[in-house]
Amino acid sequence: MVEALHPEVRVKSVGTDKAYHWLGFVAGCRQQGIAPYVACKEGMRTPGLDGRTTARAGYRLSQKLRQRVEEIFGGGSRR
């Protein structure tokens, strides 16, 4: 969809919350060459969401920024 509006832009990663922590989404991202920066559900493992993604500095930064945005809408601080 982004490519249709901006053909010069190449999506490299996508940051999401825990609702997207499922195999279909992660696999679809990988097939398109996109790193899925998905918030992990505790105690749940999803194939494809592993050290290739979670060990990256970009993943950690994405999760910190996602938390800040959620704080705005959620009202409370989670630090």
C-alpha cells in the first residue's frame, strides 16, 4: 500500500502491539522483506519472531517509542 502512494519508499520494518504477535502476520512480513517489530506476549513463542528481530537495536527503540505512544492514550505511566 505504501509503495502505491510513494514508489520511492521501501518499508524495512513495522512496529506493532501484542495484537499482531501471531504467525500469519510475522510470516507475511518476512515474505515481504519487512522486519516485524511486534511486542511479544509473555510466555508465547511465535516462529519467525526471534533473535533476528528482537536482538536488533531498532526493535528495542521501536518498543520504547510504542510504549510512549500508548502512555498518551492510556493515561498512566508504565516505567
